[in-house]
Amino acid sequence: ARIWLDGEITQEIDLTAVVIPYEFDITTELGTNRVRVEHGSIQVVSADCPDQVCVDMGPISGGYVPIACVPHELVIDIVSED
């Protein structure tokens, strides 16, 4: 999974290597998103943005639809290993 802030990749996580699920905060001057990482999936579990679209998307494990928090300029996507 790749975590983008303001159009730049700030972190990459190998979801296949995750053994123990964990959570962490992404905090910028725009706000905070809490991210949960599990084996094979990633999701935003809470955020202080007004619309909560990023939280409502639930976990992603692949495909073409990223998690996006537009107010916080945050995008989380998964790149397939094709």
C-alpha cells in the first residue's frame, strides 16, 4: 500500500508482510486520520474530516479504488504486483 499526502508518496507498506495488525495516526496541519493495517488490507478507521468518506470506504485489499480523504489531501492505494 502507498500513502500519499499532498500528491507525494510518504510511506509504503507491504501488506503481505503484516503479521500483527496495527494502527497509526497520520497528522498534518489539515487534520488527523487513523489508519489500521492488517495482513492484506488497509483502512482509515477514524478521521476528523467533516464528510467521513475515507472512513466509510472500509478496508481495501486491492483493485483500482483508493481510499481518499480530500479535505486532508490523503490518498491510500494498493499497487498490484503483476
